[in-house]
Amino acid sequence: MLSRSVASAVSPVSSSSLLQNSKPIFCLKTLSGYRSSSFCGGSIRKINHKRLRMTSSTMTPRAMATQQLENADQLIDSVETFIFDCDGVIWKGDKLIEGVPETLDMLRAKGKRLVFVTNNSTKSRKQYGKKFETLGLNVNEEEIFASSFAAAAYLQSINFPKDKKVYVIGEEGILKELELAGFQYLGGPDDGKRQIELKPGFLMEHDHDVGAVVVGFDRYFNYYKIQYGTLCIRENPGCLFIATNRDAVTHLTDAQEWAGGGSMVGALVGSTQREPLVVGKPSTFMMDYLADKFGIQKSQICMVGDRLDTDILFGQNGGCKTLLVLSGVTSISMLESPENKIQPDFYTSKISDFLSPKAATV
Amino acid sequence: MAPQLLSSRNFKSLFDSVDTFLFDCDGVIWKGEKLIDGVAQTLDLIRSKGKNLVFVTNNSVKSRRQYAEKFRSLGVPSVTQDEIFSSSFAAAMYLKVNNFHKDKKVYVIGGEGILEELQIAGFTGLGGPEDGEKRAQWKSNSLFEHDKSVGAVVVGLDPNINYYKLQYGTLCVRENPGCLFIATNRDAVGHMTDLQEWPGAGCMVAAMCGSTEREPIVVGKPSTFMMDFLLQKFGTETSRMCMVGDRLDTDILFGQNAGCKTLLVLTGVTSESNLLKEGNEIEPDYYTSTVSDMMKLMESP
């Protein structure tokens, strides 16, 4: 049974902070194995899929109701660091959200530390740094923590041997971060071109030195990669199965939702019957990492995000204050729906509400 | 009760108490494109003793007609289409018994077999193998379109899985009101070739669960949905049936759920140690190495 990560000033990044099965609590029903449909009315025994361990009890969302942010100054003064999600908070697709540059400047002028934590693994920190720059924002690469970076940082934290390899089902961002961290990798977008033919006598070989398979959002996903990753996980002793994140959908373009990393990770869970170690939100790995790196107390942090089951849960799991913005995927009706169990401390329409002294209209 | 190794001591009582033998295919009858040794003769011998044969496969890549063709090409021409219950057929039948409207469409992440069975049942299928060639575009001003009249997404084994199909299926399930999410089966791996295991439909289905945050309706084993059709055809009781399969969590569970006797063979995905290890909760009534052991037991005095 995994223990909930404890906010401790002392501990460096430890594996207990890595939630093994960080699926959001209201997706609980997807964890319980498949229900076999009983159309002929007979009594059906539920399948006991041991692989799907129920770890939801480790993530108990706060039960207290959320409040609309009325006094932004009070919130700002009460914390030292703001962690911002990116998609739906800072930008939407390639468009900056209104009022963002002034808000970030104001917070910096007040001496606040700013950190950006995104589950999007397609780019490296350096590439994100460029995106911020292109949008006219003053953000340093060292302030950005993408889940691509998190995967490499995790492997470093466990002293993953440099003579072992990493098989990547994901995009360039992951490859770049692994390279920067000095790890050998295989796979990535190029394997999207590989075809297989299922005929007699055909055997797919795989590298026995692969010690970890990292799975993230992958627009070049195919059967070759699934099989390669599956063989490594099932047959290489001790091979790790790491997921950058499990977001169901993502805003690749601002106009609509797109199937997210949760899909690719789901595929590997389906074929290996194993649950991955998740390094991205809502796992607190990145929170522990940056708290340790910058020497920050978690109670001095406010997490600002647009998604309840990743951003807000991340903040709550880490013991920080949480602020939901409605400029992204979550609407007020979703927040207030009786089915929603995740209650951020505050909510507001967008981060530039920090600039107005009174409560913004939501 | 612990599974009994099939032997001359228990075979006769099993054989005499059963009118219909249900066989899984992958790992029992064939492995990829190779018939397992002794299977053809064993099936003929069982038939000659007056028993019925039925083939229940979770593999949705082919239709019943295509499976009959496979049997014929592998040297078992006696097996007819009517004796085969593939999960591709099950998906089409599920829509039929639930009165799926003919003006709604079905998006298929899977093989030809599903499209063919849908067509035979009078439904309009979209997607399937040809969407394996399609690529999604993600520019600011372009929208990934999907047919709003899709009322069901059927997901099965798809070696041509790609992002386009996952996105299409995801949008249908998430955005078309009342859209059904049907899985032909959820087998994790299978012997798609004779030399090794490959990811099964369980993989594509789980990918869709990951993006839709929904659980599918499963029509293949271990769901007993297909059993309804079998019972209609043979008018027999399930207690006089024996399910022969290689996989505990689909074949054997299917048999147990329906009240049949169960026999596990070790020519497929399950080894003797998997079966007998502590922690395994699915125990067949009997087990044996291979289907042709039945022939030896039938012939011995």
C-alpha cells in the first residue's frame, strides 16, 4: 500500500513521493478491472486483475468547499512561491491569455518566486523557455518543470545506471531531457515510422539492456512501439515502467480537446498489466523536487492551475494552497457539480484577476 | 477445488457428461497461422462420437466467414461458419439485440472482421483498417472533425492503431450524446504469431479508457454475452458444455460464469506454473498439455 507523500523539509526526492497509480480520484471506476457484462442474467464473477491495485485512498481530496478569490492581495502576501500550470493558465495553444505578462511582472516585483509546472512532455525545458520568450514573457529555463524533465530527473534521483538504456514512447522533449541528463535512449518519434508484419516466423527483437520504458503523449504512436515497450517491461528483469503523465485529454489547439498521454499510458497498462510510476501531476514528484531544489516550504506555495484532477490534486497532495482558474478546461459548473470531489482553496476567472484589487466577476 | 490433470481416470466421466465442446482458437487450435499438432484429427474424432463443436474466439480481426476460411485453409474444412462465434460477430449482435438505430453509425478501431459483421447485420461502419493511413493535423485554425451521427465506437485488436483513430474515437465517445463504447474483448496479449506474444485488444481498449475516462461494455469472453447465441443454437444446458481454452481470465472465467465445465490447455498463454502458483484465483476443473491429449484418451481402452 503506498503511503501518501508527506511534506517534509528534510527528505530529498524519495520514491514514496511517487504515486504509483496517480489516477484522479473520480476516475476510480476505471481502475477496478473491466466489468463483464451479464446480458444473459447469470451471476458474473468480477475478474480479479491483481495488476490494478487500488491506491485511490492515498489521494483524499479536501472536503471543504472552495471560495471565490475575493482578496488577491491577501493570498499573494501569504505565500512566497507561485507554481503555475501552463496550458489554460498562461496560454491556450499558442495564444497568450489576457493580462498574463503584467500579472507575472507584478508578482516578481513583490519578490515572489515563480515556477511553471506542465504535464506536457512534447518539449524540453529549453524549448519551453523559447516558447515563453516568443510570447514575450520573462521566464528562465530554470523555472520550468515539464514532465519530460521530470522523467529524466526521476531516473537521476534513483541513480539509474548509465549503462542501461531507456526506451521512449513519446516525443522529442523526453529525448532531449534524457540526453541532457546523460542517459542512453532508444525509440521516440522515429519509431513511428516502423512497420511490422505479423507473419509466421517473424520475431521482434528488443534490446535487453533497456532498464526503463518512459511513456508520454505521443502523436506517432503505433503497434511497433507498444510491442517494443511491452517486451521490455515484461521480459527485462527489473525494467521500470514510467509515465510522464496520464491526462485523458489535452488542448493541443485552443479550439478543441485531443486524446492525451493517458491514452498511450493506458495502452501499455493494457498490454503489460502493470501500473506505471507517474512523474507528472498529480504525483508530487515535481513538487518535492523543486521544494528541495529551491529550499521552499510547501505551506509557502500556491499552486495555480485549470485542471482539478492534475493541478489542484497536485497542490493538495503536496500540502500547498490551491487556486483554480477558469481560463482553461474547467468551467464553474464542473467545479460546482455534485460529482466533483476536488475542492481548491480558491477559484477565479484568470490569473490577471490578481491585478484588480476587488474580486473579479466570474 | 484444485484443477485436475486430465487422465484416463477422469476423462471418461468428463466426456460422457458433455454434449458440446467449446474451443477457444488462438493458443488452442492454432498459433498465428500454424495449426497445433493433432488438432484436426482430435476434432474429427470428437465429432464422430456425436458431440457438437463450437469455436468461441475473442480475436475480432476476422469475421465468422473469414474464420471458416482460415479453418479450411489449415486443413479443417469440417468447421462451418455457424459453429464460429467471434467477438466481431458479438459486437454486431450486441447492437442488434439492443436495437441500435440504423441511422446511427459505428466507428471501428479494429479489423475488417468487425466491419464485415456490422455490414451483415445492417449497420453502417466507419473507420477500420483504412484509418491506419490517416494522420491528424494540429494547426491553430483547423479542427479535427468527427461524424456527429456516430452512436457507438467499437474497439478491438488493431495492429494499425494510431493517434488519428484514438482521437476520432475519443471525440465520438466524449462528445456525441449517448455514444456507446463497446470493446470486443480485453485480452492483454495473444499469440498473433507463432513465435511470441503481441499486445491484444486489451491494449487498444485501455488506450481509449485512458482518453475517454469511461469503461466499455465488453462483449467477448469472459462476458457471457456470446453464450446466449450458443444456447439458442444448441438448445442445451451449459452444465452439459465444456469450455476448452488457454487463458484463465477470459476462457476459463467465461466457462465458469456460464456454468460450464472447464478445461485449460497449456499450448497458449498459460503455463503450468502460472496455473498452479499461489495467488491464482481462477481454477479450471481440468487441465492438460494440448487438445490432442483428448484424442489419446479417447483411443485408450
